[in-house]
Amino acid sequence: LSVIDPSGGEIRRAQVFVAVLGASNYTYAEATWTQTAADWLGAHCRALAYFGGCPEVVVPDNARALIADPDRYEPSLGRAYQEWAEHYGCAVIPARPYRPQDKAKVEVGEQVVERWILARLRNRQCFSLTELNAAIWMLLTDLNQRPFKKLPGNRASAFATLDQPVLKPLPATAFELARWKKARVSIDYHVDIERHYYSVPHQLVGEMVEVRITARMIECLHHGKRVASHVRSALPGRHTTQA
């Protein structure tokens, strides 16, 4: 879908994320700018909020931003996706590469969204992602209430009967996306994260540590054990030190 920049008139293309529940075909869709981990996992979180609960299993596409190793038999998740799955208590079983039948529900859901939402928005001018998603979500309500052709009821009524009663409750706290990087401890027992310097125990001078970076916190781990934690700072060239 296209979004028009109101200041310069440039047209930017938005991606469309689709999630479908297995028993009822209850559908969620939204537009995102990219297929990065932040946009993917943000869409995951909003999809589960829309459903009002957590499923036992999530079957995603082999998105490069989320799947570290898309092996046909033993795929491994990226670290951010693994943390998301642990936060929501879901098992994640990625579809095999080039095997769309592994996620047939959402393959059909994509076609339905294209026909009943994207086609209806093809001539509409939107000037922000927020405006575009508001239009998508309005049509999404209509889509989920459309009567089935061969079955009684619709997606919304089937969801209330089949899927909603068995969804697990959402976590009490919101998921916080983290990214990871490796850093070597400098001679002054600090590590450089985005040109701000955070201290770790001085015994680790010269060692490599893993750094978990969120919007609020910086955590340093050595051999899987947390050795330092700091409130994240946006001031370049400064030091945050635990003496």
C-alpha cells in the first residue's frame, strides 16, 4: 500500500502484516514500514492484543529478521524472537522454506485481506501510517463479520466459540524489544554503546561481553551471567559508572 508524505508529496510503500487464528480464521492485519525485527514483533504484539490472548503455537514465515537459521528440520529463532516467545509463553514453529502449505491458514488469509481490504483501499490517499492502519482496521471489522459461504456464522462468531475460550491470558507486562551486540571491555573497564560508556566489573578488562540493549536499559552479560545493568543514556561521550 502507498502512503503519501504530506510535506514533500513522495510516495512510500508500506508492508502489510497478516495473522490468522487456526480454528476460526479470525484475521488481523496492519501496515508497517519494514520487515525488520522491530516492526515484525511489534505487529505480533498488536495481533495478540487484538485477539485478546496467546495461542499455544505460532507458525511464522521464514523472515530473515526473526529466524536465525531457517533449517528445514531444526530451525532456530533469532534472539529477539526467542525472547518474544518466552514472554508470551508460545512455541514458535517456523514454516519450512518454500513450503507454503505449512502455513496454509495465513496464505489464504493473505488472499482474503488482498481482496476485501487492500483492493478497497487501492484508490484511497493516506498521508500517514496511522491513517492507513485506521482504514485497515475499520475494514478488518467488516471482514471478520462477513458471513461464511458454506458454514453458519462468521469469523467473529467462530472466534468467540472456538478460539477465544482456549487462548491463554496476555502477560501482565508489555513486551520490550531488545537487541544484542558484543563489546570488548576497555582498559578503563567500560564498554562503548552508541558512543556512551557503561562500566562493568574491572576484572573483565579485555574480555568480550554480550550487551542487551532496550529502550530503557543496558545490561552486560559475561558467559551468560549478568555482570552490570545501567539506565540507558542518550548523551554521547559521557560515562555511566558504578564505582
